[in-house]
Amino acid sequence: MKRFVETLIFIGMIVCSFLHAKEWYLLEDFEGVNYWSVVSWKTATKKVSIVKENPSEGENSLKVEFDYSSWSEKAQVMIEQFFDFSSVEKISFDIYNPTKNTFIITLALCTGEKWEWFESQEQKILPGWNKDVIFNLVSPTFKAAKTNWRNITKVENLKDIRRLVLTFVGGEGPVYIDNVRVYSDKKIDKISPTVRVVGDKIIFESFEDDKTEWDKAKWETQAVGVKLSKDWSSDGQQSLQLIFKDVTSSNKASYAIEGDFDWNKVNRFYLDVFNPTGKTVLINLALSTGEGWIWYESPDKVLTQKENKDIEFDLNAKNFKCEATNWTYSSYIKNKDKVKRICIQVLAPAGETLSGSIYIDNLRVTEGEPLVIKEEIKPPKFPEVIDVSKYKMPVIKSVEPNVKMVSKYDKFEVSININAYFENPYNPDEIEVIGNFFSPDGSIYKVPGFYYEEFRQEGGSLVSTGKKYWVVRFSPDKEGKWEYNIVVKNPAGKTESEKMMFECVSSKYKGFVRISEDKRYFKFSEGQTYFPIGQNVCWVVASDSWRYPNYLRKLNESGQNWMRLWNCPWGLIIEWGEPRGQGLGRYNQKDSFEFDKIIELAESLGIYIQFCFDYHGAFHKEITWEQNAYNYKNGGPCKEPIEFFKDTTAKDYYKRRLRYIVARWGYSRAIMGWEFFNEVDLISDYNEKIVADWHKEMAKYIKNIDYTKRLITTSFARVFAGDKINSLEEIDYIQTHIYSDEVLNAIYNISLEKMKKYKKPHFFGEIGGAVTDVSVEAKDKKGILLHDALWSSVMSMSAGTAMYWWWDGHIKANNLYYHYAAISRFLKDIDYVKMNFSHADVICVSENLYNDVIYAPPLDWEKSIGSELTIDKSGLVKGGLLSRYFQSPMWHKDMYVLPTFNVEYRTDGKFSIYVINSAKIGANLKVYLNDKLMLSHEFPKGRADHKIQKSFDIDVPKGKHVIKIVNDGEDWFNVGYILFTNVINDCQVIGLKNSERNFVMLWLKNPKWNVKNYLAGVEVKPIKNAKIEVKDIQNGQYIIDFWDTWNGVVLDKKEVEVNNNVLTFTPPEFSYDIACKIYKK
């Protein structure tokens, strides 16, 4: 019997050995396109190319040419792609050495997100053939920084290899490499370039015209500019000079052309480059595709020669980096039929800085059959089958509270050690932890617990301590003695701890944010008014020199009490597809730990967070839906984004995530509100009814499990989108997102309109200039638009300040926090709830002092509300809200209106309309003055939308006029602003008065002080002796405090008397703006 068993075991071992036998698999044979290149740092290598010389097998090999190589200047060659070598034991190269030198060779692998360098022991390459040069990847013979460069460690993270580097030392080359193989028990795919299509190259750009659409990129790069040049050309008379300054290996110079390019059949892109710098230069190609302008970037090409012909980029190769691959070079370019931007980038080798220029010419493409990308579909992660036989009754081993006495509204935390089986700790059907809290008045609160992993800070990184347990967090809202116990449930049954006790004592904390009784503003649980002052700080990217604590402390120092925080894959993310996340129904503990620290710091600094759960791009097919955990390709339940809002399984999993969020952060008084979505109307196939039903269901669910009854909101890209959702009883307050070059009129009119419509608190959750990138916004070094947004909002029917968007590249970059400090000092003693404000009836009545009004249509791609507008004496444009897209009746008839302005010119003046761009199929601009055609302009047609950036003007005589703007062309043109000169008396003025009519606060603005004039260097003359008239206030003696809005200090005081319920006064001279508080003695 014993021998029989031994025989069975032996046979079993043979079978297992056979099933898991290792084989050699071909990784690279150099019979196609070359993906190997010269390294991007200093090296002796001159050129790497595929040649028909000295092949080990087949017809080709890789020729590596290099100058004299030594330990101070090595010859190195690399390939940057994503490799999963978790099953690989060895890698082998055939190397031919035609020289008389004996070279030393090493292999280095860069792995993981930090690209950690692991380098092998040295081997010799003798003259002649060196076949089967083998490196054992699993032996502890590699050196790394953490071993102080001793060869005593194994390669870590073989599953995530980003770069392979071969190093040669010992004289002058060349060498030839061929037949690269790996030894593995699992098939490893060959590096497979796409099939080269034989055919003519199609000219894409020859630079022979007198102008070009290429320009330096809109975002901040090291690009100085572009210029058509006759200094060099590879074909024809001209080329394009790319000028750059201080380029490094990370600070690139980027040059781009934007449009709508169908490159579905394009498989290769070629260009010729002239490099007069005398130094090595690197270039790469990036394409932005789809509606989300998803960025795909090629590996760098190293240019060591002066003249470089036919630099080739294979657009069908799986070696582009993008967000979906966590920025590894392992992706195809998707949506090539919708290329929005083509970008050429210039870099320097590592450790070097370059300034100068290169020349590009003869841009060409080849075409073939469209690339068919094989979908990689992961097995579904649902349903999670629970095998009841695996479970035993859970055992509560310990319950440890953080304190025995806790302040009211502060955190009481219980750590629970449980002995129980589970496969997914985030599945409450498998294991559920509940804390029952019994208040002094007899109320019972049921609080969900959550699974928790400890981390510690090591340098700039978080490292797991390995400790994992369960936590229940609670914030008591009543003083006195509380009791609590812990309940643990699983499929085998329920275990309940004994009751324990803690005491809640009084505190300085104001509690949770609520809605005021008049439904217009916010208040705290303890009754104090809360008026949010703040900005977006939605994420902090790795390249930012600041981390979240820097931002939060700066907010606190400048008087801010609100911020917006996103759950998003490039910032912090709870649930996401792999590799960034853990997939459907599995939550990111490390990022959740970082959320903990942000929220705890916000609590200590008195900052209240609007926590945004999702952003639109995660559910847009051409943005990041590809990476979403709910996408069926990633094991989720939804084939289309809209199914997320309908599918029962998707909704069940989302409720699990909501439960986790409430369990982990619902205790915190620092959470002002839960925001379900950022700009949900931008998802793919948006259907308002479906999305409204989803919001209603999810809001009811979260209110049911969140014992604090936290406020709920959501947001939209278009100003008046989402009416069905905003009207839901479950949505507690309303937001608007707006980007415009003039904000006073937008804020005043939209705030009033939404407050009347919804009878809920409303503020601007995002605001900024009408730009697509922060570098343009950041040119406003003084923060004029930010300043105007803040002061316009506090003087309008808004429940908080307008929350600016560009927190890093503009507010931080230009150190604009003083604007917040000034306004917070002004508002320190203002109680919006008690004041019960309405708009003040105020105008400027100065005589013979005239000024301009600049009006930027505030709506985006949506129909205008009203079309007949009037400029009143306060300088406000009333009667409607225009879309910036002036439509033609030929297309988008449902959005067509005829904008008409009723305006009185105080003296002769001008009417100007600034057009940003126009549709590629053309548009016509016509301006009528009192029904007489005064201006007509036809915008061009072309292959892409046209950049116009020009003002069109007419003269207007003194008097009352009707000005109409007509577009009778084929499609839209986009208006930046409309300028009316000499139409108001001296200054714009808006403000609020209290319900008792004995307090008024006003903001007076010089309309000429705007971003346009500031950037143009226009001298703005101060306003002197303005005369302001305020109607409908109580008679009596008043004091006026005049405030410096830039420094937040009182400039002057004045006593005045009000008779006949009208106050008239003259403010001090001011150049930009001034505010005042008027109160009865």
C-alpha cells in the first residue's frame, strides 16, 4: 500500500511538472518595427536601428552603434513598454560582437510606479558570436538603491516592468542583438509591431503656406513659440521652427495642432527633423482623441544627428502611455477616428537642460486597414456567491474605544477585532458590523462599521503596517452618558457585544451644516449661520510641490471655510478598475486613509468639505469609462455607462460604496455635504429622467443610513441643466458651474433666477474664466476675475461665495489668497440668515461722467433664456441670459434666438462684439442698429473650427438704441464678450439690504478694470466724485464704512442722514472697486 501511494505521488508530480513545464518563448526577433532606442540620459550610444546584418535567426538584427564606452560613459539601449514577467525565470539574448573588444554587459529592469532600478551582475561579451547570454531574473543577484548597489537582491515587482536596459562597457562598438527569448511556464506574447503597409506616404503638412495652424500648446510648457522658416527644409522651401527654453527630461516643450482628424486608417506618422543644437534631443508624439481628449503619448525618439529623416511613429503599436495604463507604455491609441489634437514634444536627456530650436518638415502618414483592437474582458466580479458552509458564528475578540469622554460633535471611534471568515470585507451580505448608540434621551442610532487598514508615513509615501481590523465611528450630538454595543453578522449568525458607555461633554463645535428656515442659506446644528467662503481643491497631483495639508492650511490662514474634494482616479479614488483600483466592490484602503487625514485636518481648521463621489468622465465612453470598475470589461455589470443608472446589480454595488463612505466619514462635522456627481449631464447618452430617478433612489438610501442627515447635492456643466434633479425633494441645495470672462452679470442674474425657481440655497460650485487651460487664466496675475467672482457673489442672492476652480495653477501660482482674506474680514460680522437680504435698489447718478459695460454671455452649449436684454442704470444687463454660442437657424434651430439689446448711450460710443471662434462649416455675423445693417462679416469654412479672436465694432451715437445680433450663416460662432462704451454713469453698483431696511452693503466697480484691459496694459483712470443713490431704506442717521476690497480694511467712515427713504452719498476716489457697509446709528 505504501509503495502504491508513493507511486501515485510520483505520477502526480510528473503530471504537475508536465502541466507547469517551462518553455522558451520568443520575445523579440527584430523582423518588424524597432521599439528599442538610445536611452534618454547621457550615453556613449549613437544610434539603434534594425539592419539586415548578422542575424542569429531570420533576416534582421538590432545594431547598436556607440563610441568608446567606459564606466563613466556607458553605451546603453532600452525598450520602454509594460511587461508582465511574473512567470518568467530567465531572459536570453544572442549578441554578435564584430570588434576585437571584450565588453561587459548588464541587464537592468525598471519596475513599478517608481520605476525602481534593478541591475544584474556583469557578464562578458567576447568577440564573435555570444549565443544564449542568459540573465536569471529570480536569483538574488541584482543590485538596487536599497541594497546600496550591492548585488544581493531579487527583482521586485516582475509583474510590472516598465523598462529594460542593456549596458555595454569596454570600448567602441557596434554590437548586434537578436533572438530575445524568455523562459516561462506561461506563454509570453512576442513584442508584436503592426504589419507595415507598403504604400505611398501622404503629405499631412509641408509648411509651404504663409501661415500655419501649429502653435505652442495651450497649457504651460517650455515652448516659446513656432515660426515658419526658410533656414532649413527637407522638401520645398520652408519648415517649422520649434523654439524652446529650459527643456529638461521632465519639463517638455509641446507644440500642437487642434481640429477634427479622422485617422482611423492611419497607421504611421513620419517627420523630418533638423537639430542645430549640437546636442542630443528627444522628441515624442502625442494624440488627444475622443470627446474626452484622452492623451496617448509615444516613447521618446532620440535624435543624435543634425539631420534626421523619416522619424517614424507606429500609431497601431501597443506602446503608448495613457491614464488607463497608469502611464505605462502599454496601450493602443483608441478613438483614432476622432483625433482632436496632434502634439509634438521636445525633451532633453536626463540631467541636461536645453534651450534653442529644432526644425520639423515633411509631416507624412501612411494608411492601411483600420486597427481592430481585441477587447480584453475580465471575468465578472459578481455575483459574489456565498458558500454558507464556510462560515462559523463570528467572534468579537475585543472592542477598544479611542476615548471614554468625548466632546459634542467630536469623533468617538471604536476598534473591533473579529474572528470570522470572509472573502470580501466590503460585502455586508458576507460580514456586517453595526454600532448601536443609545443617547441620553433614549434615541437609538445605528451606525455601520467598516474594514480598516493602518498605514504609516515613510518619507513621502504611505506604507501599510499590516494591521487590519474593523472600526465604527460616531459623533454624539447630545451631552450626557451614552451607551453602545457592537453587532457582527455573517451567514452563520449574529454576535453582539455587551453594552459599554462613554460620556459626551460640551464643546465649542457648532455641529453639522443644515438649511436655514428661509431655505436660502446654511446654518449649523447649534443655530449659527454658515456662509461658505472657499475654492475647489479637488485633487493634488504628484507633480504639485504642495500636498493637501499645504492647501488646507493656506485656506485657513486666508479666512476660508469651504473646499470641494473629488473621488477621482488621478487624485484619490475609493473604487476603480485595476490597476489603479481593486475592481468592483473592493475599496482602496491607502487612498481612504489619505481621505481620513484630509478630513481630520479640515475638522481642526474649521473647513467644511463638499465631498464629490463621481465625475462625469468616469461614465463617458471616450474619457475614463474604459477604466471604470462598473464597466463589464473590468468585471462590472454595465456594457454602457447609462446602464449604471438602471442596472440593479450596479445600483446594489454603488449602495455598498455609499455605505462604506458613510461608515468611514459620515461622523465628521467637516463634511458639509455629499455631492453625487460632478457635471452629470456630460456622461455618455445622458437621460435626465433616468438619472433623476437614480438620484432620488440613492439620496433616499444615503439619508436612511446617514444618522447625521447630511446635506445632498449634485452638479451640472450647463447652467440650467438638470431641472428634474434639482427639483427633487432629496436634493438639499443647488449649484451652478460657469466659466466666463465677465462674472458680475452672470452671478447676479443666475443667483436670483435659481433662488426663485428652486427655493433652495444656491451658490456657484465652480467658476473661472472662459478658457480651456490654466496657463491662460494664470496670466491674470492680480486675480481680477477671482476678485470679481467673490464680491459679485456676496452681493447677490447666493448662499456662499463663488468657488473658484483653478486652485493650483492660478490661485496658488499667483499667491491670490489675499482676496479671500479681504472678503472674509468684510463678512466677519454679517449674518445672512438674520439679515434676510434682498437686492438693494441702487444706481450711480453721476452726471457727465460716463463708463462702459462689458457683458459676457454666461450660458454654454444651451439655449438662451430670453433674448431681449436691457442695460439698466446700475450697469447690470437684465432681461435674460444668453448662450455664448450664437446659433444659426439652419442648424440647432431649437437653440436659435435673436439677441437684442435695449441700451441708452450717454454720449457717442461704440458697440463691440469679440468672437473667439466659429464652426468649421461657417457662420455669418451681422449687427443691426435700430434695424439698419451696420456690420456684416462671413467667417471662413475649413477642416476644423476656426480661431477668430477678433473684435467687430460699430459706432453708436448718443441716445436710446436697439442693437440686434444676427447669425444667418450655416452654424455657430462663439462670443467672448460684448462691450458697450459710454452707457452708464461712472460705475457699476450692486448690493443687498436687510429686511428691516436699516442696513445696506454695496460693491462699486469700475467696469474698465477688467482682465481684458489689464492684459492689454490699458491705463484705468480712477473714479472721482461718483454719486450713489440708494432707495427704500429707513430714514435716520447712518454711518458708512468704506472698505478696501483688496486688503480687507476700512478706508474711511462717513456719517450721513437719510430723508424720504433715499440715501445719496459720494464714495472716496477709487481706481478698481470699493465696498461699503451702511448701518443705522
